[in-house]
Amino acid sequence: MTSGDDDAAKAAADADAARDEEVRAAEAARAAALARAEEAEREAASAQADLDAAAARLRAAQERAAAERAAATPSKEDDIDLQAALLQQEAAVLLNLHAQAVSVQNIRTLVPLLLDVNSTFYARWKESFLDVLGKYSLERHVLSDAVAPASPSWVRMNCVVRTWLLGAISDDLADSVSERGASARAIWLAIESQFLGNRTTRALYADQEFRAFSQGDLSVVDYCRRFKRMAEDLRDLGQPISEETLVLNIIRGLNERFSALGLHLRRSTPLPSFLQVRDDLRLEELTMAKAPPAAALTALSGSSTGGSGGSKPPTPAPPRPPQQQDSAPKTPQQSASNSGGGGFQRGKRGGKRFNKGGGGGGSSAGGASGNASGGGSSSPATAPPTGTSFYNPWTGAIYMWPGPRAPMPPRAAPPAQHQTYVAGPLGQWAGQWGVPSPAAPLSPDWDQ
């Protein structure tokens, strides 16, 4: 063999060896993959087994829960028995109530309000009548259109309710709403139409009266009651009034005595309720009734100023009693001295004028001394006349601060005045009983 052949054989042998190696590697990889697949299958089988076990436990738990629930839930037979017992008890109660309703002889003992054609309390009458019907489980006879003329019990109780309706209204109203053979429902609707017919027009007039009503001379209780009744009438006519509107209209219609309290209530945020406003006004009314006259006068003056807290006008002083007259007639000298005293009080110029006349410049007693120094006739000092009053009208207390004041103690009446009048011409009694002679009239140029 040549060297070339040897090389070719060697190359072929190497190629066969490489192919064998590749085949062995592929078989090894296949064997490894099969091993991994078997391992995965085993894991899947184990997981499935766990899943089956969990499902079995779940089913077992659900079955136990269903069994417990079934044991705790009553059976349908028990429900039927309970409902039958309740219905039987209700039927017995209805029979007893209907028997009591039939035994009622006078409905006025249960509904004291007698409804008339001109009555203004239809809302209260309706509520009271429905309460009585509900007490005896008969309200369906006036609130429902369902009838059962084939039922003797229904016919009997319909007659009872019809009798009650005709007994709770006046004869005039009964003549206008009842018909022969009418059911209780028909009479009820006729009465409602009598008082609530033409709702739009009635509501218009009622709303106008509601917003123009004022207190006037009414007490707080009557005033609030009238407003509450008008609000209820508007509600029955389909025009309900809110509580805020009711409170504002009550405050608006107050008279001047409650103007300060009304201003305070109007500025409150939020507005008080109807009951609170009524209680506050009632308390203020009681306070005014129990307050002394001085406090009432202060309250009136405070309300006249609008409750702004300003200064109050001072209390007027008691009137001064008139000046008492002397028991004896005055002489011209005494008249001149009195007038001179007035001139002295007016100023120095008047005093100088009377000093020129020779001594008149003060009070009555000062005039006598002036006459003595000026050369005139002197008269002895005499006691004050019997009719002179020593009563001081300016005694009392002065209040510098506004507000309620304590009542003033009663003042003693002034002593009785005794006056003496002497009749006769001027100078008739001169020289008698100490009466001086009349002085000569002054010349026209006495003050020159």
C-alpha cells in the first residue's frame, strides 16, 4: 500500500469514530431526556394525588357544613306551624277589637271634637278620628277603596265606622255629605272635599293670612297657637310650611314689647325651633308681668330704641307742689321786696336799681332790714305764716345707670295746708293786729 492509501484509510477510520461518538452522545442525551420526563411524570402524579386529596377534603368540609346548616335551619313544617299560630292570634285579636268597637255607644267619648261646616280644626279632627280607627284596626274602611260586600264581618264593621262618622259631625254637615246607602269611605271623602276642596284658592288665601298675621293684644300662647294652626291648615292644603319660615313669621308679627327679643332671635344662627321660640317668648312675657313698674318702663324704653344698648332717658322727677300762699295779705313793701329779690337773682344791674330805692335786694326778710337801714319804718320779725309748708318734694333717689330699679319707698303725704283769707279794701286793717300802713306809690322816675 502506498502512503496515500494509508492516509485515506486513516481519515475514514476517524470519520467512523466521530460518527460513533455522535451516535453515543445522542443516545446519552435521549436517555437523559427520558429520565427527566419520567421524573416530571412522577412529580405530576404526586401533585395530582395531592390535588385529589385536597378536593376530597374540600368536599368533606362542604358536606359537613351543609349538614350543620341543615341541622340549624328549622324545617318548612315548623315555619308553616309558626305562621299559622301568628295568623290565628291576629284573628283572635281582631275579633276582640271589633267586638269592643261594636260596643262603643257614643263616639264623642273617643273623638271629643264635633266637626261643623264652619269649623277650622279639620286637621285635628281627622287625626283624632284616624287614631280611634287605628286603635280598633278599622282604618282600611276609610283609607282603602277595597270593599267586601260578601263578607258579613266587613259589612258589620262598615256600619260601625259609618255610624261613628255621622256621630262626630254636626247635623248640617251630615246633611251635606251623607247619602242613603253610602259607605264609610264615600262619607269620608265627602267630608274631606268639604274642607279641602278648591285647594289652590284656599291655599292662596290661607298663605296670605299666614304672612300678614300679627300679635296685637294676643298673649304669647294664643299667638303661637294661631300661627301653628295656620301652618297645619296650609300643610293639609298641600302647601307645607317649613319650621324656619314659621319661626321667621312669628318673629315678624311680634308687637313692640318683644322687639328686643325678636331682634336677638332673628340674629341667632341657626334659627331656634318653634318650641324654643315659644318658650323664650313665654318667659319674656312672664318676666314683664312680674317686673316692677320701673323695670317695665326701662324695658319699654329699651324696646323703643331698638335694643341697641344706648343710654336710656332719665326717669322724670316728681312734680313740684304749687307754692303755698301766705295767711295774711301782702303789703306793697312786701311785694316790692319780693320783686326786688327776683331782680337780684337776675343780675347785678337789677340789684343796683333796687338799692337806689333804699334797701330792697334779697328775700322778704332781707327787704325788712333794707328798709330799716334806708330810713324807712322798721317792723319786728315775725314767725312764718301758719300756712307755710315744710314739705320737700325733691326727696328721693337719683339713678345714674339704666336697668331694673328697686321700688321706691312710699312717701308721706304733705301736711294739710290751712290758708286764711282777709277781705276788705287796701289799708282797711292798717294798724290792727300788726298790719303796717300801705306805702305810697313810687314816682315814675324812681330809678333815674
